[in-house]
Amino acid sequence: MIKEWRWSSRADVTSATNQALENPPRLEPCPLAVVTCGPAFESIDGVRRLTNFATGEIGAILSAELKERGYDVICFRGEGSTAAAPTGVKLESFSTNDSLAQALRALPCQPDLIFHAAALCDFKIVAMEGGDSKEKISSRSGGITIHLQPATKILPELREWFPQSLVVGWKYELDGQRSDAIERGARQLGETGSDVCVVNGKAYGEGFGILQRDLSLRHCGDKKSLALALMEIFGQK
């Protein structure tokens, strides 16, 4: 059974990133769709990174569908994306969570739609013990210990930054069963004030679940059908 979550106020979702970045003047809405996709990373040294295996493919598919429906599209794409980039849309690359946050804050207007599918880092490196160089740590220097702490999340900030935008977040879950993944997606909706949560991963099983704020769930078998279903849902809003 999915629990009913309290929708957070805008004050509830303000966090360290919002406080750290200078608040710009309130933005006016514009006919724009923003897509984030692909992986972020945290640098260990000049050649090594902590990252994930996100490809950016879902961002390319979403961007193409949005462009076909007449939206101006900006696709923020992780530098490590391996899928083919979308064509006919504006592309902006990002590296870390903070670089994406800064790029989003620099948008000239409030987008109509935001699809936040980027696979950002859950942790950031705060200290490292051992190693002999910041450029390339030699294995001859022996073992190293890396200290991590939770990284700043962007999704909880989007409602504060863009109060008039329709926001879609993603919830990728590995542990538990489908019901657990859906419950965590419902919690994300409540905590972030986003409009839709796309649930996927091993816990959810094959395909994707589109969870709306009324906690209704729509299953999609693949990325293409997911993109089409999202277009349909937001065409009704």
C-alpha cells in the first residue's frame, strides 16, 4: 500500500545549493522544454572519476519527441554520455552536480517543462588520504582512502527555482520490490513538489512506471513508449 505523503512547501525544499547560489530575479515563463540526462562525475585526480553508467539515451529520445511537438528544447547532457546526442536542439554539457545547478540557474526564463533524468552523483569527495599527486595518483604510493559525503541534489531545488514549471523527476531503485520502488517514488513527489516521478531500476522491474501526484501509476515497457506517454500526460495539463 502506498502511503499518502504531505506535499512540501517551497520553504521545505530549500537547501544548501539554493543558499550557496545567488538568487536571480524572478523569471518569466517561456515556451521551452529542458531535459537533463547522462552521468555527472566527481574527480579523484586528473584522470580518474567517480561516476555511473548512465548513457543519456532517454534524454535524446525525450528531446526528439519534444522538438517534434514544437517545443524549443535545451538538453543538458553529462560529459560522459555515450548514446548519440539529440539533433536539432540546443545542447549544453555538464560535468558535476554543481555545474548542472549553475547552468540551470542561468536559464533566461522559466521553462514550461523540465525533465530531470540526469544521473547525478549521490556522494562527493571531501577528503583523500594517501597518494602523491593531485594530477595522477601513482599506484606505487600505496593505498588511498577516499572520504565521501552526500552530494547536493538538484531535484528538490527545481520547484523553488522554477515555481511555474511542470517538473518530472526520476527514481532509480535497485533494492526491494516494485511496491518499494513505487513507495519511494511517492515519497520523492511529496518531498520535492515535482509533478511526476518516473520509477525504474531492478526493484521496479522491466520498463518504467509513471507516478503522478494523485499516486496513479502508468506502466511503460520501454524508453520510447515512456517518452510518448509523458508527451500525452503533459499535453493534458
